[in-house]
Amino acid sequence: MLVQTPPISLPFIGSEFAAAYETAKVVILPIPYEATTSYRQGCEDGPEAILSASQQVEYYDEELDQEICEKVGIYTHPAIADTRHHRSVSAEEMLAVTKNTTLQFIQDGKFAIALGGEHSITAGVVAAYQEAYPEPFTVVQIDAHGDLRHEYQGSIHNHACVMRRVLDMGLPTLQIGIRAICKEEADLIKERQLNVFRAREIATQPDWIERAIASITTSRVFFTIDLDGIDPTLIPGVGTPEPGGLNWYSLMAFFQEIFAKFEVIGGDVMELAPIPGSVVSEFTAAKLIYKLIGYQALKQGWFESIV
């Protein structure tokens, strides 16, 4: 069995507002899978660290003037593809159970956010949405790295290849915060004229959000966040920290526009690798997820904004 019982001891945000699956609008899916980490390891411990840190996030969102969890209903699903307990989980098994589990959430009308685990997981999540939605949607990637290699270290399912797999699905992409790519990826970006906003451009071009939003040609969006896309002074607990990156308020401003102007169908947050003795990375990740749930709640009318 790839599902552990019980795999994660704490629900997202806390038990006080934890919803039953049937009544929840939002589902959190922990996927503590790690097999291809190439530098600093530990992302299989990321989901549980985020869930633990989320217990300290304030229910009240001062921007939205709401206690989001009280109005939304958040269900935390049992973990799947858990390599902490099953080292033999293959990439193919992980992708299959991820796709099937996510597809069930979509069919049940849930807004799902997957928690990784390594970034290769995203291919399984996106495959579920592609099966569920007949029209293309844009995969918006926050990341320090392009993740566009055809294969890496002998595997096409390496975390460094996940966006290449998304391109193989025929989906449009928007890459935000990129600042570390190999020549193969640079050549592919030029050849296919991929939609990339590099970190150095974001730092010096105040209109980058407007231009990034204008570049999206689909009505629906899926987001995938590799936490190393954010500046490592905010989230140092990642596998491959790169200097530079998005700051908190730029990231929030970008997502405010994404949720306001598009139908956000789902997303994931990947690659947290906890640092012993520090909670800043997992707490920031938990607050980020809570903010995104709040933006979705506002867009869907789950509560009324008075700000």
C-alpha cells in the first residue's frame, strides 16, 4: 500500500477547523516522495514539516480580513507515495497513485493543493488535471531552475525534468523566477520560445507582473511552486538554494492577479527540505499555502471581502 495509516499526525492549520472530506472545499495532499534529489536531501520530510508549522499560522488573514479556515473547510488527506516508509516506491508508482488520487479530488469538486516531496511529483498531479479538463490550461511555475532537461542522472522522471514532461503533455507554461539553467535548457527555451521571466528581470522591471499576466493565453491556470523560487533568505530549507529569487510581497502580488483574472484549478508546493533547529522555511511555506487558499476563497465567493 502506498497510503500510510495514519501517515501524517496533524491536519493543515489544525484540528479545530479540520473538515471532513465530504464537506471540505479544499484538500491538502501530502506526497512525501524523494528519489532523485541531487544536492541537499530531506524533501520527503517537507510535507509533515509544513503541516506541523501550519499549526502556528494565525487563522485570521489581515489582508482579507477573514478567518479563512472557518469559512472554507480544509481536509488533509492521508499521505501517498511515502518513501519514508517504502523506499521501493518507483517513479511510475508514484506518478500513477498521484494522478489517480488527484483525479478523484477533481471529480469530487475539491480545490486540491499537493505538498511535496520532490518536484517530479508535479507530472502526476498535472496529468490528472489534463485528463479532467478537455481544454488546455497554463502551468505557472515558480522556481529557481528550469527543470527542462530531457533526462538527468539516467531518469526522465528526475526532479530536474518535470517541466519537460509538462511540455511533453502539450501544455503551455509560464516560468517565474528562473535563475539557474543548463545549456540544454537555454537552447530549448530559445527554440520553443518558452514563456520565461527570469529573476534578474523581475528584480529590475517593475511591470513584470503585468507582462507575465498578459502572456497567459488560457482561461485556466495550474500553479506549481518549487520553494527554491523564493529568495533563500525567506526559505533557506530547500534542496538547491539559489541566490536571488522572489520576495514575499512580489509573490503575493503576482498570485493576487493570477487568482483574480484566471480560474485557478489547483496547484502544488514542492521541495521543502527542513533544516534542523529552524522553522522559518516550513512556516513561510505554510503561510504561503494559507494565503493561496484565501485568494481562491475570495475568487469563489466562499466569503465576502470588505477590504
